[in-house]
Amino acid sequence: MHIDNARELKARLLSGVVQASSLEQPTGVASVGISVLPTGEGGGPRYGLAVRYSGNRGEVLADSARELAARTAGDEVDIREIGLVQALTAPVEPGTWAPETLRRRTRPLHPGLSTAHRDVTAGTLGGFVRVEGSDGLYALSNNHVLANSDQAALQDPVLQPGPYDGGTAADRVGRLARAVALDAGGGNAVDAAIALLEDEEVDLEYPVGRLTGWAEPDDEVAVEKVGRTTGWTKGRISAIELDDVAVQYPVGVVSFDGQIEVTGDAGAFSAGGDSGSLVYRPDTRQAVGLLFAGSERGGPGGAGLTFCNPIGLVLSALGATLVV
């Protein structure tokens, strides 16, 4: 179906579920977004309704989605039970992009390396940005990686590698400069933060080479990422505009709207410690998202799904420009 029709069905389903939930007071979580389907005969993108759920509230939504599908959307409704969704800090093939290499102390810095606030285990350095009004170079990752889920203070040290991988005060590469606050009340768009680097000599290469910029995801494109735990992995965008993605953080559950879902090509696309990875299109070498969470299951073969903030929203929230 056309993306506008998918958005209309999404709105109808959410409206019905809100009414049902207010009556039944169920527990659990549910997310609704736009599923990205295989390309149709005409060659253009195709869309449907994506429903991801866990717990009783999710079952209410899934039942409503099945009824809606029977009346209108047919097989264009993709319903999956995904279990708990967690922020992916660390609890883990030789080469530059191998996990064991990415967890070492490395200079110059490059995308995919282990990094974290001094009080966090480990996450991933996604890329580099500049901020208007500043001459400095900044490392990009998640709030829960660089800012300890809003518990850090500006100017706190950021280490490479992260503490879980042996990082100490001697491995400081920068200081926390900016973080987008996480709102426990819901409606979050990004989990993002930047650290001002002490040394601007960095390597901008990804496995596909240097990126060319960024783009909004709008179809079932192939994507890749390089992260501290699983290294270089490949997958496809399986849903966009996912709302009410409830993520478990050390400080509690935080809900996100407008998110991107990625399904791995061979097993899970990510694991704990990959948070902060930049997700990009290998064909155009454009960034599309900032990886921040993953589910227990829901993907092929029982593997989990990966969730990303749209990179345009990340850059806008931080007042930053991607360095390519």
C-alpha cells in the first residue's frame, strides 16, 4: 500500500487501542509503525502496518491489528512478539572491524570503537560531528553511553575503550559536551550525546569507506553498522515511524516515537555494547540512523530486532553536522 494509507491505518489502530486500554488497564508494551515490504512489481517501495508487542497491552493491540487486517490490510500487517527491548550497553574474525579489535585502546579514533562515560560499561563511538559556533570536533554516541542516562555532568570524562573493556582515566579522549535529555514521560525522539575530543586527528573510514552524508529511510534498503560487540554486521530496514517503543534503561523505562527498525541478514544485527553505532546504507554510503536499543526476539530464527533514531532527528537535536 502507499505510505499515506499505511499512516492512516496506523492512526486508526492506535486510536482503537487507546480506547480499549483505558477500559481493560492491561500491562505490557506495544509499538506501531510502518512496515517496509519487499519491492512490488512496479519497482517502487511498498508499505504496511508494523505491530511489535510484549505483555497484555501488546496482546490487546495485536488482536486489534488482526481484526483490522482482516477487514482492510490483509497480509500487509506485520505482527511480532518481541519481548523486552533494552538499551544496548555492554553486559561480547581478526581485522580492523573485528569485535576484539574494536574493544582495544586505539588511536587515532575511528567509528565502531568501544567508548563510554567513566561510570558506564561500554558502548560504541558512532561517528564524528561539528557543532555550530564551536571549532572543536565531537564524538557522537548515545546519551546512555556518554552521559550515563542523564546521570552525568557536563565535562565528565569520556574514555576509549569503555571501562568494561579496560578503559581508565588514562584513556580519556574527551569530555561530555551535550546530551539530549531522556523524558520518562514519553515522546522521546532520540537517545544522543556528544563529547568534545581532545585530539582532532581521527580516521573517518567505515567498512565501505568514508560516508557521503545522511538520508531519511523510506524503503527496505540494505544497511550496515560497525559496533563494539558484534563488529561489522548487515541487515535491512524492516519498519519506520515506530511509535511507543518502550526501552528498559538502568534508570527505568523510556518510550520513543518515530523510530527505525532493522532486521539482521544473518542473526542479530546488534547486541549489548553496540549502542551508539551509526547505521548507514552501503550503496550510497549515507547514514540513516543512530543505533540505541534491541529486543530479545522478533527477528528471523528468534534473533532480536534493532532500533535506531533517525539520524536527521539526532543531528537536529544536537545542533550538529555530520563530518564525512
